[in-house]
Amino acid sequence: MTEERHLTCINCPLGCQLTVSLENGQVAAVSGNTCPRGDDYGRKEVTHPTRIVCSSVRVMDGDMNMVSVKTASDIPKEKIFDICRAMRDVLVTAPVHIGDVIIPDVCGTGVNLVATREIARC
Ligand code: SF4
């Protein structure tokens, strides 16, 4: 069975319109991409979509009351809402340093949630 999926590449602001052709559920070709990153994105998006999650969590005793965080690498897209819920319950104590692990193995993904800015203690 032949199928086509139409996607927008999200890897850069150009936003190339991709067409992913599938044959019996397997990716046969990707077209519409301007560079190889679009080919990789199209293949992954229809088979195992992933995302990096960026957000912020609450901080106690810091010079700011929130610290920005991100997953250290891509996580499965279907875990995004679980991770957002987990972040809601987190309260870290200052100081916080860039790269500090805020939640190890967040939601069983094998990926750490890490801080992306410095928060000094006040
Ligand atoms: S295919 Fe390449 S040029 Fe096009 S949006 Fe994706 S990353 Fe950008």
C-alpha cells in the first residue's frame, strides 16, 4: 500500500514542505527538502517522532524564582505532556548552574532534564 504524508520541516526557519512516501508502512522517499536534515526529519517524524522539550521550573531562595530547563536530548513526542506535568511539581533550591540535572531520567525516557541558566542564591 502506498501512502503520502505532508509535513513542514521544523529544523530551520525556511520551513520546507516535505512529502514522505511510504510503501507498506516503510519510508520509501522524502522530497521537498532543501538539505539532508529535512530528509532525516521526515523519516523520523513518520516513524518515531521526537522533540526537545524546553520550559522552566520554580526556584526557591534564588535571585529569580524560575529557571529555564530543557531535555538534554530528544524525547519521544508522546512523552511531552507527562514531562510538562512532572516539571509542574518541581521546586529546586538555588544556586542552580547551567547543566545541573533537575530531573534525572525524566518520565522514564532515559534523558535528563537540565538547567539552561544560572540562578544565584540570595
Ligand atoms: S529541509 Fe533543511 S533547509 Fe529545509 S527547513 Fe529543513 S533544515 Fe531547513
